[in-house]
Amino acid sequence: MESRSLECQFLSDDMSGVSLVKKHVEEPGPKEVLVRVKASSVNFPDYLMTQGKYQHKPELPFGMGMEGSGIIEKLGSDVKDFNVSDEITFGALGKGAFSDYLILNERAIDIKPSNLSFSQAAAFQTAYLTAYVSLVRRGNLKQGENLLVHGATGGVGMAAVQLGKYLGANVIATGTSEEKLNVTKEWGADHTVLTHKDGQVEFREEVKDLTKGKGADVIYDPVGGDVFDHSIRCINWGGRILIVGFASGRIPELAINMALIKGFSVIGVRAGEYGRKNPEAGIENNQAIRDICEKGHFNPYICKEFDLDKAKDAVEYLSQRKLIGKVVITTG
């Protein structure tokens, strides 16, 4: 049996090393399952890895796609907790979720939340786990605190807005488009703020006004660059700024006296690594986001779907920052 798979053959700035290939699908090993992929989610690290700019640098060539959803078609001889035809979600970093079929270790899969479609389920794990580790484990967000979410119209921002609202925070969503930011109000944002005005970064005074002069207690920052520089000027005493990523392309630097004067903490977030370093906590994190999801508090927003034949176009679409929420690749 053959499977189409989007692979990166060599690193490049223009994705010229990315192409759709056909590969033979092997039989699953004792602890593995064969999954027919139904949908897979495009994440910004998928694009960065084609340039060698992400912290995880897989050996070339590598299959693209970090997560997805599908149906189990075959079980390895020692798999006991799953059945053929189970609808599942999976993590596929290094395996390549942008495929028709995948062989996966049973530890990489979980039963799909029943209230999500395959496309929503594919877009669920990475974004919401990142938000949970950020706001709960690392940021210790409390009910009633002011939460500033940068990049709120993207996938990880969407998840942070929804989780922040669930946790009882006053959520301020930021972005570069008023039209896109209006969607975040449907996700639970109490206020929306443009980060850029007339080509300049300018949001700190508006954030201070919305927080009655105090500033944000927790800042969720997957953007970096100038947005980080201005964030530390509208953070509350004792606040926490969560470093989630650098979508702007510039890794900022901090004059450490700013942290001293304002008493704030700068906290790095790597959700996947958190679970690898703390396996028991990782299991708890995954169960927590599943429980919140199944109570109806999470609703992954899919702005566009691409067929697997157009998987490269899906990654390019994400790189152009056109999306709201998540972009998904489907296999029909």
C-alpha cells in the first residue's frame, strides 16, 4: 500500500525543498498502529523547520506535520488499549502528519474528543496544550487577573483566549487586523487591541487604560520582536511574561534592570518538552485539556482546509499570515 506524504528534502527559505512524495506503508510493529489520516493541522514550526529555524531540527529528509486525527486500520500484536476503527488524535513530530497513512506508536495516540470533527480534533492538541502549559503550569493565571494575549488571531493565540476566559481572566486580545480581532470576541476576548498603528508598534497605553493603570498580570507572547519590547512597558508589578515563540522573526533582548524595577518574571514555555521532562504532569496536562474540551469550552476555529495534494500551499498560506485560527489539511 502506498501513501502520499509531504516531505522536506533540503532546507531553504522559499520551501523549494518541500514536495509531495509516495511511500510504501509498512505493517505496524507490536506496539504500533496503522492510522488512516483524516486531517492534519498546520503549525508555524512546520514552516520554520523547512528553513532550519526551529529548535527541533529533524534529520533530512523528514515528513512534515506535527499532529492530526484519523481512524485506526490495523493494530500491532501487543496493542491492548485501542481497537480497529477507533477515531483518534495523534502527535507526529518527526513522523509526518501530512500523509494518507501513518505507522504510530500507541503512546502517540489518544481517542478523539467526541464533540470535535476530525478537522477540529487535528487542530486541538498542540495549540491547547501550549496554552494550558503556558497559563496554568508556567503562568499560574488566577481568576480576575488581566491576561494579554498577543497573536490572538492565530492558532495558539485562539487557544489562549479560550482557556484564559475559562479560567476567569479579563482577556485582552491583540493582533494586526481589526477584522480578524473581531473573531476573538466569539472566543471569549473581553477587549481587542491593535498592536500596530500607522506602521508603528503602539499598544501599551491602551493596555494600561484597560487595566486601570496597572498593566497586564500575565502576557502570552508567541510573537517576540517589537511586541515583546513594548509588552514589558505595560506589565503589572509581579507580572509574568510567557515566551511562547518568535513569529515576528526577531528574538528580543531584555535589559535586565527592567525586570528588577518592575518585579516581573520572564518565563520560557515549551509545552512538549514540559511533558517529556515531567511525564506524569504531561499526562495530567493532556487529560486536563481533554476534560475542558469535552465540557464544551474549547472550540478550535478552522479558517481554511486544503486537500493533501495542496499541502505545500497550506504551509505557504500559514507563512503569509493570512489565517484566523487554524489551517487544516484533509485527505477526504
